[in-house]
Amino acid sequence: MDKKNDPKKIDLERSMKPSGSYIDSLSDFADLLGTIKQAEDAARELLNETSVSAKTGSVQNHGTKQADNNPPVSEAPSADIQNTQTNAAAHESAAPGAPMAQEAVSAEKEPTLEELMEKLDSLVGLENIKKNVKSLINYVKVRKLRKENELPNPPLSLHMVFMGNPGTGKTTVARILSELYKAIGVLSKGQLIEVDRSGLVAGFVGQTAIKTSDVVKSALGGILFIDEAYSLAPDIGSGNDFGREAIETLLKQMEDHRDDLIVIVAGYSGLMERFITSNPGLESRFNRYFVFEDYNSDELYAIFSLMCSKSEYVLTDDAAEYAREYFRRLYDQRDDNFGNARHVRNFFENIVSVHSDRVSALENQTREDLTKVIREDLEEAAAG
């Protein structure tokens, strides 16, 4: 049988016609159909082989590179390629051969109530805040005991107002509170979600309610901390403002999730008073006020010393004396823009930069050179 009449053979010259060329005869057309059928059979055979390999747990590398350090994902349906890739991406940090996260990764040990109270006590200053937090924790613990003994409890709102200047530890205390409430069972998760106006307010009508609701959803089981919350309250006579929509949405969400959500609003004292009185719903829900006083000069120096110690920088006696005087002068001359601990951190970072420049110019630097901070470092940092 010649080549043209053999159904299992293909005329190479005719099969190589350019795309769009005409078919000369019925024989050519038959050859074309045979080519298509062969291609379909080959594709079907390859698919069957791939399915069998996936079901038996072997990993076939057909043009797809497995992510580095990813353990092979076994028993995955061959058609569910996207799920396999998702599992691999979720475990990209695992060591080769490590089990899947849901089987072997244990949760990090959570701090005990005693450890968290020690963490609170270790904060510099904030004595009135520490006292109020401890009193609040004791109140909640007794409420739980009364409930366990089938005794009635008056209504309780744990939403709070933190008032004070920047850098006075508001966010730090909020974070510790979220962990404390988790430890005593008031909150189910204990996470702290930090936002400001930009995290709640959208630029188009109808979008702010959605945006605020999404943020609240992420905070369920923990604390929603809204910094500079007064920016949500529109000024009198300013007309419609999306901040008002955020407040209304927030109030509704607080009511809907009152058993597993705590909201803390924070900002400057005077502005926060205006915020709370801008809406009757806010006044009824926020009835616990914490006032964060400015750090005095000794407390500022203590914060600075802790920063140095944690980074293993050692002040000479002359440098330490300069630092004490610097913070004394800073506190006495403070204004409405006083940054408290933020100012201390900025000063510390400037010192580290100046110290690095000085030490880099030395030859054969010793360990002492790398840790010792001299008075001139502080003077240059303060001038800069």
C-alpha cells in the first residue's frame, strides 16, 4: 500500500502546508482528520498518565518548577492544580520534608496572666494607668466568678477612651490589655487592630460603611484601637462628612458584637472630649476614661536608658550627665507638639547614627568602641 493510501501514514509535505492553505483533495482532507485524531489520542493518553501519577502520590515535573523548600503535596486531585499551588505557597517557609502546617505547627505559647501583669508593671511611669488597668482586670475577674455562681451582674461596657499626647504609651497599654483580656477569657483571640481615619473612611458615598465593617470584622475577638479618633467627628457647619458615616457604622457594629469586641478610641485630651460629645451613642458606649500624662524628665531618661541597654550601648559618665540635663530641659520647654517617648526614640536614633560615623573613622575598632557612647555623640545628635 502506498503512502497516500495508508491511513496510518501522513504525507510530510502536505502536512507542512502553511496555515490557511487550501486542501487539494479528499485524500488530503482524510490525512488531516487522521492527524487531528492522533493528536487527541496522544493528549488523552498523557492526561491519563498524569492522573495516575497524582493519585499514587508521585510528583511529576511537567514544565512547572516546584517552589524551593516546599514539601511535596501528596494525595492532591490531579485536576485541582490551583489548590496544590496554594498549599505550596502557604508552606514556603517550611523546611524540606516538613509536615503540613495543620499537622505539625504548634501554637506559640501564650503568656500567663501573671506574666502580662509583670509586663505592665515594667513600663516606665504610667502609675495611674497601671492602677486603673489592674482595677479593671479585677472587676472583670469578679464578674466572671459571680456569673459562675449564678449571681447577677450589672451591665458592663469595656470600651475605653485613651486621652493624652503622642508617645505616652497608649498603643502599648492597649496591646497589653488585649492580651490580658484574652488571658482571662473576655476576648476569644486577643489581637489588636490599629487604625486611624484613613483606615475607616472611604472617598465615595456608600463605601465608608463597607470599609468600617471590614475593619471591625478583622478585630472581632480582640481590640480595635482607633488613633486620633477625633478626626472622625466633622466640625460644626462643615456639612456632610464621611466620618459621621464611619461613626454610625461603628456604633452599630459595637452593639452587634458587644460580647467579643472592645473598641478603644485615642487622641489629644481636648479633641477627644469633642469627639465623644459629637454623638449621643458615643457617650453611652464609652464610659471609661484613661488619662495618659506626659513623662517627666526622670522618666524620659529612664526610657532612654532602656533603649541604650537593649541595644548594648554604654554611656560614659559625662554622656549620662548630658542626657539627664537634655531631658530636663526638653520637659521644661515642652509644648503641644511634645512627643514624649517618640522624641526619646528619635534622639536615640540620631545618637546611633552619629556614633556610627565616629566609630567608622577609627582604625582597628574594638568591642568597647562599638558600644561606648560619649558626650560628643549626644551633643552632635541634639544639634542635628
